[in-house]
Amino acid sequence: MKLKVAPSILSSDFLHLKKEIRALEQAGADMLHLDIMDGHFVPNLTFGPRLVKQIRKTTTLPLDAHLMITNPADFIDKFIDAGVNYLSFHIETDANYVSLLRKIRKLGVKAGIAINPETSLDALPDVIDEIDYVLIMSVHPGFGGQKFIKESIEKVRKTKEIIGSGQIEIEIDGGINFQTAKLVKKAGVNILVAGSFILKSDNYAKTIAGLRNV
């Protein structure tokens, strides 16, 4: 599978978000990663469906929404209506995660599960037929700019072993730079999420190309 780069807009200047998104488009981003936090499941608070709807009007890039919220079932419809193309949530937030994954796919959106650093992969075999991708968190969710957790590389390898060689993608989020991108690509990652590493660089296009070609 082609390696995709998904800049996280959490690191953007929100007063100039439209300009930032256009710049990321022109720089060759494959998709945009949206960190949705509720201040409960994680300590930070970001944005909701209304802003996502405005982002959808601004770009044709696929929108990859990562729900770090306590009650994802209450918001699935709203984010899909807002125009997201990928939607992931944390397994521990909903006991009925299989039915929720099925609902997301039935509504025409790619469904994923997000795995925290301390979360095991025990449930992964049970959802292989219900998901399009797995999001491995290589930092503790809630804030950007954290240091990469090196144990995530082995978690990616184990995820790859479980899902096999089919069409399920592996996405990783947290502490991604040229060095860590190379390691996780070798382990089996298909989608790199990078926030501050891209948005704080002097040249978005050069940084995105560098990540894609590690």
C-alpha cells in the first residue's frame, strides 16, 4: 500500500485555518487528521461537528476524524453528516463497538478502532471483518508534541500479524518525524499522522515528501 501522510490540524493556527488547509493541500497532504477531544475521555478539548462541516467546505481532501470522546455513539451521525471520510473511536468507550463499526461502514465511511499505548490488542481479532483501519497511538492521547513511545513499533508489528495482508490499513499518531516514520513504515504502517512536525516546519511540501519517502 502507498504510504499516506495525514497532517493533524490540531497544530494549525486556528485563526488562519482555511489558509493552513489550503497550504497543506498544495504541499501534497493525502488527507487531514482531525483530533476530536471532549475534555472527559482525554483532558483536552478541541472542536466538534460544526467546525468539521466548515473544514469540509474548504477542502476536497479526505477527512480522518479520531474521536477521543466518552460517548462516540452519540456523535457518529453528526460527524458523518459533517463530511468525514474516516472515523475511528476507542474500543474502551463503547461496549457495543462492533455494532458501532458496522453503522459507520453502512453510512459509507471508513471505520477504524484507536488503540492507546496501554490498550492491548486482544479485541482486534474480533473486529477484523468490521474495520478498514487501525489507529495506533504512539503517544498518550490528549495533547500534541509528545515524545514517541518506542514500544509502539512492536505494537504495529503485532497488529500487522493479526490483520494479515488484506486491505486493512494501519495508521499511527504521535511523535512522528523522519526517524520514527522510517521505523513504523518498516513495521507495517500505511498512514502517518504528523502535527507539529509538519505545521512547525519551514516547508510543508518538503516535510510531507520527506515523510512519504522515508
